[in-house]
Amino acid sequence: MAMDCCGRFGKVFLISINIIFLLLGIGLSITGILARINALPNEILPALDTVQVAGNNMADLFKNISILVAILGACVTLVAGLGLFGACCEVKCLLITYAILVLIFLVMKIAAIVVWFQLKDELNPSTKDKLLEVLQKNFIDDSLNSTSKISNAWNLVFLMLDCCGVNPVEGSTNDFDLTPWCTTNGTCHRTNAQIPRSCCNGVDETNFTKASRSCFFNVSNYHTQGCFERLQELIKTYSTPAIGILFTVVIIMLLAVVCAFVLCNQTGSKSNVV
């Protein structure tokens, strides 16, 4: 049966968009796998294990998100392949299967948008208080090889995110005053340090122990931004484009479903081809 303009447009649209989604799915799978391996060093995870966000500790949350991205990428690749083959060969059963799967994905993406907004709301002052509690109970030294994995993790956070403490450090009185580092057996008193050396500007994991005394003693040339504020900033930076992309994908998926049904309706003798 000859196709009209709508049918021809639907076929071209499905082929084009599923080629893009096929590549996108492969990219998502690779990104998820790499994120699972490299997103957060294992040394940082202990600092996040005791902080709950939306009923899950932050370490598990980061791990699970990367796994979900990889699984989502694999599913997108599979569905895009179905749509591409179904559109090219005008196989009705594949087009119907494709449309149903896309509708399921559509519901999942809408749910993902809702969950994302919930997670953003969960990053509130109570989360900040939990982070501060973890810091003040466990920070024992400004090094990466102390007996506390959580303390080591905090130093890595300061170095990697260019932040210091949970709240912004505004002088010698700050979040570290009540940590074991300054109250009991830490080196805070022996070096007259007001902030950890890992908070200093211009240093990294290899040389932060040689940071200028003026930084940790006089509290100058350091990361003035608190890590909670820095985390909020990162989420805000990435959330807007992420939500924009999700909404765009939702619209494209709706068009794909419509085109699949239009093409199904106009597919004749090829509908039984496998």
C-alpha cells in the first residue's frame, strides 16, 4: 500500500531519530560505566556513607545513579534498534513493539524528572547539618593517610571541589574548631593551623602538605566557599540543561510514538515480514 505524505514523513523521522538515539544509547552506556568506575574516588565515599538523602546515603546514591545511566543506555540502544529496523523494513509488529516500549520510557522519564526535583529539595539545611556533624565527629588530620577514612575523604573533597568545611570559612573561627583535629589529638595545635592545608589555593593531592603557612595559619589564599554551597552550585549548574534535555527528549518520544502508529496504519503487505 502506497504511503501518503504523513507516512513518508513518519518513516524518515523514525529512521533519523532512531539513528540519533542509537548513538545516544551507546554514549549513555559508556558514560554510566565510566562514571561508576571514576565518578567518585573510593577514598571520598566514606565521607558520604553516613549522610542520608531521600532515604539513601549519598555514596550509594552516586553509585546507583551511574548504574542506572548505564542500564538506561543499553535499553535506549535496544529500543532504537527496534525502531530503526521496523521503520526501514516497515515491519508492523516491530513498530507496535517499539511504540509500546517508547511509551514505557516516556513514563520513566517523567518519573525521573519528578525524582530529580525531589532530590534537589532534599538537599536542604538538614542535610547541611548532617554533613557538619560528620565533619566535626570524624575530621582528625589534614592528611590523606590518617587512621580515619572519613577524615581522609574530607581532605580529598576539599582538594577536588575547591571548597573548605561545610559552611563558608570566614576566618579563624570555623567548622574545624570542634573537630578532633583541633580539640583532642590532632595536629591543629602543633602547627597553629586554623584550617587544613587541603583548603589552600594552588595545591593538589601531591603537594598540599607543603602549602604556604600564610594560608592555614593566617587564613589567607584559601577556598572560601563551603562544600555544601559548592555542592548546591554544582547541582544548579547541571540541573537546568539536564531538565531541558529531558523535556526535549520527552517531546521527541511523543512524536516518535505518533509516527510509529501512522507508519503502522499505512504498512500493508510488509507487516508480516520478520
